[in-house]
Amino acid sequence: MGAWIGGANYFGDLNTHTSFRFTNPGGGLFARYNFDNRVSVRFNINAGHVWADDQYSSDYYEWTRNLGFSSYLYEAGGQFEFNFMPYDNSFTNTYAEKHNYSPYIFAGWSIFHFNPTAKYNGERMQLQPLGTEGQGYPQYPDLKKYKRTSSAFVFGGGIKFRASKKLGVQIEGGVRKTYTDYLDDVSGVYADPIVLLHEGGEMVAFLADPSSAVVSEPVGAAGKMRGDNSKSDDYFLFGVGFIYTLKSYKCPYQK
């Protein structure tokens, strides 16, 4: 079992250039069961904070779009691991036969919860209940409010080191290919600003299209592309983990 600390980053409609400038802290706990010195299964509980903002984009359209979000992530999942070298905790071999480190890869599944927010008049507002793309309004009956709990396919790799019979260290990074395009509250096209203003109020209309804060004319015309709904959002967790072995390998003939 062990714990890790590191960073969390998001890739999606508000970070189209895979920038790492939006990296924020992340961490978690894990438990690993080793079937042998090559294959293991691991269960994780992780948390992190992701955000992005168009004001940092070098793309003129994205800069004038002026959207931004922030969200905490809470994740639970499991993965299978494969060690490229026969990594174990046995101290019955000769020193030359020991493998004190091994690169590894992993793949699995996770369930996570997110809740995108944005600032309005100095207060942080939850975006999902507002329906910023028209979700939940009678003028858009086919648009339902997205769920704030989703799943993701997880894959990545790293390297683990054995410091002693009981202690170890791992360095790894893993991508979460999610099954939601609303991690950032941005996916489809702009809703009619008149509908949002009349049905939701001034706050909803502004958070749906805050471009007026940076340009003279709002860019969010009804039906105009707001995000790219052809692909889902992703997030990335990486860091350093510290491992404590509860039960080490032991030769069956050893007294």
C-alpha cells in the first residue's frame, strides 16, 4: 500500500494545445496486490484540481471567447500493472540476481466526480445547474443537463524502485480518457443569448459568453461553435509515490 503526491492537468476545449501551465496539485492513496514479480493489480483513491482559461491562449478566437473553469476531481478506480523486469521484494537471492527497480505500464478503469465552476462578480458559481449551453431550458428540449459523475479509461506508466525489503518509491504518470465532454462545461454550440438572459438571467447569459469582457461585440451568436464535441475531455495525474510492503515474497523452502 502507499500514497502519492504530484500534479493534475486537464486537456480539452479550453486547453487545445496540451499546455501544462494549468497544472495543479494532485494526490491519492493506493493498494497493490502482486500476483507475481511481473503482474499486479492496484486500487486507487485520488483527488486533484484542474482548471483552464482562454485568457492564456495564443489563439485569437479562443482568447476572445474568454471562457474559463475550475474543478476538483475525486476518483476511484483500479488498474492492472505489468513490470518489464521481475521486480519483487525477495531478499533470498544473491545481490546480482536482485531487481531493485523496474519500468512498468498500467491500464484500467476509473469513476470520477467533477463540478466545473467559474467566477461571477467575485463569487465562484457552479456551472452545471445553470445550463450554459441551453441544457434544461424549454427552448432546447433535446439538451439535458450533463451528469457530474463519469468514467474514464486509464493508462500510463512509470518506474518503481525498492529502497528496502518493506519500502519502495514509484514515479508515474497516467492519462484519463474520459467519457464526458463537459469536464470544462464546454462542448457544443452557443445557445441563443436572448433565451439565456430571459430564462436564466444576466449571470447565466454572461457565464455562457463572457467575451464582452475582452471585446466590444460578444462572439457567442446562437448556433456558433463554442466547443468541439467530436472528442471528450481528458485529465492527467502524475507524481511520486511511496510504497510500504505489508507482506514480502519469501522462498517456500526458507525456514
